[in-house]
Amino acid sequence: TRQQMDVKMDEHFGFEAADNVEGVLATLTADVEHDIVGFPTGPTHGRESARGFYETLFGDLSDGKIETIRRLYGERFLVDESTWSGRAPGRPFGLEGRNRPLSFRL
């Protein structure tokens, strides 16, 4: 249902905000295809294959907050449009962060 999808997405973003890799991975299906556009590994398959992305991400970003802009629903899927904002102490997406404020659309 829409409500179930909202709960799962909100749970996922909550684990991301807490830098909780195990929690984030638990919100993914066992057979997830994890495809982050521009990430050098390309698409990965399975929860454990997504681990590296989140470990890197949590090292590169801090103080993150998610603002949901809108969600579009279909039968058995959800498209979420959100904005992330926080700080970039590391090298997010290969760019020198210098602990500057950062925001981007998801």
C-alpha cells in the first residue's frame, strides 16, 4: 500500500540520517539492484553489494536532513523525489567537500 511504502522510505531515510549502515541495508530487498547514477561501481546486486556505497557516503557527508518533495506511486513501486542537505566533510561523489554546506536532489 502507499502507507507501507511511505513507512519503508521514511525508515530508510531515518537510518541514513543516523549513519546506520546495517539499518539502511535492512530496508532493501535481499535481491536489490542498487543503481546510483554516476557511482563508479555501476549497479550492484544484493544487500551486501550496496554496503560500500553507504559506508563511503556516510564518511563523506554529515548532518544530513531529507525533505520529501513528492512521491509518485504505482502498483508495487514508489518514486521518491527529495532534497538532501547537510555538510560535506569528505569527498562526496569525488568532489572535495571541505566541510562546506551541500544540498542535492534525490
